[in-house]
Amino acid sequence: MEGKRIGFAVAFMVIALSVNAQSAFDKKLQSLYRNSVPRITPIELQGLLKGNKKILLLDTRKPEEYNVSHLPGAVLINYNTYTVREFDRFDRKAKVIVYCTVGYRSERVGEKLLKLGFTDVHNLYGGIMEWKNEGFSTLNRNNKPTDSVHGYNKNWSRWLLKGIKVY
């Protein structure tokens, strides 16, 4: 019986710490976001992807981040070097989901897309970190499953609760 109590106490502590970490992450995100682009949660995006909905998924990080891991089907748009002409190849009526590490850079790209006349743009809440924290799959440069996630830097990597931190 004592073993069950200890097990329950440990499980409760893990859940409490996880909830506190998520709450702190949410507060950090709220301080970054302008709320200028509608958001989509990882769970909502996963539902769309499972439903085989046609989605243009844009990874707005640097190539070295994308190569560590990216969402299946994502197209790289390098935040540091992209030009608006890169978007000419995409349908402005397409459902576009932008993401980066946590959602800051992707929100800036989403703003640009909206100004260019794209009509259905959403920013992935919490970026690839929240995607991985929710337990969804990522692919490496060879499009093979990976648990590694580029966390931008050591400070931002602390918000990755599931997966292998790379920076």
C-alpha cells in the first residue's frame, strides 16, 4: 500500500510540474504574440492533417533548424532571407499554417501573408515545441521520424518538454 501512495504522490508531482511549466510557457507566448494572425493549436492542426485537408504548411525557421526536424509536409521559408516573391507560387486562397520554434517569427510571416492577400492564414500556437510537447511526430532532413527538435537556443529549449533538445 505504501508503494502505491508513493507512486501516486510522484505521479501527482509530475503532473503539477507539467501544468506549471505549460502555464509559464503560455504566459511567455502571450508576451511575444501580437495576436495579429489567427492561431491554430497543434491538436486542431493534427485533426486537419488526419482529415487529409489540403493545407500549405510553412516552416519559417532557418534551414539548420528545419533540417533537425520539421512537421510532415512543411515547406521551408527562411525567416532571415525570404522575399515576398517566394509567395507568388502559392494560392492566395489556400489554407496556410505558419510555424517556427514558438510562434514569434511565424506570426511575422503570417502578417506579411495577410498583407499580400492570403485569406486563410493561421499561426501554430507554441510552434514546433508545442507540437512536439503534444506528442506529434516530426521528420528530419531525410524525412525520417525524429525526436530531435531545434530549440533555437539554450534558453528557449527549456520549453521543450518532450523530445531531444538541439541548438
